[in-house]
Amino acid sequence: MTMLPTLPDDEAAMFLGPKTVRAASSASEPFDYAILKGKARALAQTSYIDHKGAVPKAVKKMTWDQYQAIRFNTDHSLWRKTDSKFRAHLSHLGLYFLQPISIHELKDGKAQKIEYSPKLFDYGKSKINPGKLPADLGFAGFRLQFSPDWIRDVVAFLGASYFRAVGKEMQYGLSARGLAVDTALPRPEEFPTFTSFWLQRPDPGSNTATVYALLDSPSITGAYRFDITPGDTLTMRVDAALYPRKSIERLGIAPLTSMYMVGENDRRTGYDWRPEIHDSDGLAMQTGSGEWIWRPLNNPRILRFNGYMDENPKAFGLLQRDLNFDHYQDDGVYYDKRPGLWVVPRGDWGKGSVQLVEIPTLDETFDNIVAFWHPDKDIEPGQELLYSYDLFWGTASPGPQELAHVVDTFTGLGGAVGKRRTEYSKRFVVDFSGGPLGQIGRDAEVTASITAAAGKIELVRVEPLHSVNGYRVRFDLVPPDRTETPINLRLFLKSGKQTLSETWLYQWTPPPAEERQLHNAGHLY
């Protein structure tokens, strides 16, 4: 890999043990983003080589507790004795992270490889004998800290091309990936890997850290640049240059990965004592035409795939809008503090679709939600695909001030209270707040525009809801007889010809006929 001038031994010792200094002082090479793109392009012309390597058995067999017992030795933090506002900790191989990667420090246009050394880690009660590990073991990833908090991370790159970041709550949640390949197709998904990183030594006093990464997989290679600026909303500027090795059916740009198990609108797995369990509760989109859309997430019975066609999208993301602790009652992992992730493309991305994958899950440790941009063009070998976008990590929910937004979606059995039900229906309750709703006069006529791809809409009510300073829409959907085909719903508020809210989209799958219980009380017969 391209690496650069050797650090003096006394400077290198700030973050590396003596053994590492000797190993790392042998080579350094010029490096910049253009060089990295050249490496990725050249790599795409070669056959793919699996980078997992011969990881020692002791590393492969680590338990969760063993892996958690291994700690990075903070005396060797990158940039610890400089004026940088950042520090970097390296991550050990083990558990789920068995693909060795290389990490370099970049300074003054030159890259220096950081060699693995047992002195970089405290093995504690892991029962791992570091003396028996190979000298070229490599790393699993790295984490960044930001002044003055040298304990908690602001960013972590760990596993395949996954990375996570935090906003002001300092709480990890959903993940991003460098790239998705063939997600939700009837064959195994391909997971590209960041095989090498270059960490730019930040300028003194700078609030931005720059990271470069080389991506590799059987189908594609790539060169990435991340400019990372922590804050109440952490921002990342991402530049990606992609070079296909072969044709790709479903390429996912700026992929996001999250978890939705149970929430106010979907209680299929509502057997846990906590009312809600999710890292994100909806997919938000601002289309190329400017329409704002909110699509609540679900935990379906079977895998569901949806594509929302667009051209030059303005933004999309997986958000956690519900930040009320009382709705989760989780004082261990704090779902009420989980950040959302908002993707804002730079330049024209052309025609394509925001694609959403929802996978059934019975457990909160499984990430079952994926969203990404899929370009509507053939992906073929020999191409150079350039994408640039900004990522915003935090609890602040994006959206226009001039439109109301969805704050709650509830579902349940339809029908009128106190009356005998003669047919099965689903009740939907959608609450809107913000925008113009707080200033609308009592005499204003607020109506709901509701459409359904199938079935019959009935019992529609639109009323003020003072608790959210907004409006509540209720309606029932009677599905066609015996159908289990998903039904798409669309709803927004208006007053005359004026649109008052973002658009609520939903997809509901009617239950099998034998499960359509009417639950009529005995006195109603």
C-alpha cells in the first residue's frame, strides 16, 4: 500500500510500542485520494482474493465476553501527544470481526503503516495469550474520540464496510455501510470490505478528521474519502469512486442498516415487557420534485422489498423520531437516544429509487432494516462511478418548517365502538404536528387526502389534537376478501388546495382469513 516518511522513533513511540516502531520504520510512500482511486481502479482489473486470511484458532473461537475483555491500550492512542482534537484507538480481531485489515497514518502527504503489536492491547481476562499471536495479525477496525471526551467514541469503523457515529447524545444506533451489493435477492448478499484505511493526522485545532478507505469485494472495488466533523449533529462528507469487476444487478449507494422489532404501529412481536424496541422508526425522503415523505417501518411476517422511484433525490434517511423515554422504558440501551441518519446527495444522481428492505426478526440484536439508493442504470465492468454525499448523524429530525410532520402512527382493529362488527377492518391513526397546524383557525377546514391500492376506506375522521399542537386522522381499511397481498396507503393533510403536511406512506399486509377475528363482545350479538 502507499505509505510515507518514517516517523522519528521518539514521535512514533507516542502511539506505538518499541517493537511496532521498528516494524513500521521500514517503508513510507506518497499518498492522496487520486493515488487511492488509481489503486482501486487497478485492483478491479485483477481477480478477487479473499482477505480473511489464516486467523489463529484462538481468535476465531473468541466468545463475546473474551472479546469485550480485550482493551486498546490508550497510552498508544494515535495523536495522543499532539495538538489534535482527535485520538484514534485500534480494534482487535475476534468474535464477528475476522477479516484482517491494514491501517496507516497519513501525514504531510505520506502514509506510514501501523503494524500490529501485542503492546497496543490489554488482554485482561480474555484468556488470549498474545505471545502466540502472529506478528502480522492486523486489525479489525478503529474508533475516533474527540476532545475533551477521550473515553467515548464519536465514530467507529468495524466489520466489512460498516461504520457508526453519534450526535450530542453520544449514543450509537443504526449503522451505515460503504456499499451494498445484491441485497434482498434470491441469493446470498455480497458484503464489500474496507480492507485498508489511511487516517490523516488532523491539523492542530481542526474540528474535522479525514479518513480514506480502500473497498474490495468479488464484484467491485472502491476508493472512499470521509471528512468527519463531530457536533450536536455529526456530519460526514463522503466521496466514493467505484470500479465494478463484473455486472451487478442491485447496487446500493449510501446504504443504511437499522433495527425495528416492535413499535406503536406494529406489535407482531409485542411479547417483550418494553412497549417499543427499535433503532429507527421510519424512512424519510425528500424527492427530486421536493415532496417530503414519511414511511413508518414494520417488522413483517415475511421479507418485504419496496422501491420508491425518483430522479435526483434531495435526501433520504432512517430516523428515530420518537425520543420519549416513556415509550421505550429501556434504561440499558436507551432507544430514546438513538440517532437518525440523513443522506444528502451532492450533484445529480439521475434516475433510480430509494429501496427499503424489511426482514422479519424475533430479536432486537438482528439488524432487519436496510435502505439505500439504487441507480437505474446497468452496472458493468470498466465503469467509474462517482458519488458524493453528506451524512448527518443525530436526533434532530430534518424536515421543512412550512409542513406538518408525522409524530405517531397507531394501528388496531377497526370498527365503531359499541357496535357489532360484521366485517374485518384495520384501524389507522396518524398524528401530525408542526408546520402551519398550530396557527390554523378553528373555522379552517382541514381534510385528509387518503388513497389505498386496494380495499375500502371508511370511518374517516380529522380532528385537532391539542396534545401535539396538531391534528389526528383516523380511518379504517376493509381489505378485499381473503387477500394477503400488501396494500399501499397514502395520506396527507390539506386545506382547500393548500398542502399542510408531509406525505405519510404505509404498507399493510392483511392477515390470513382465519386470523381475521372480529372480537365482538357478547352483549353486541
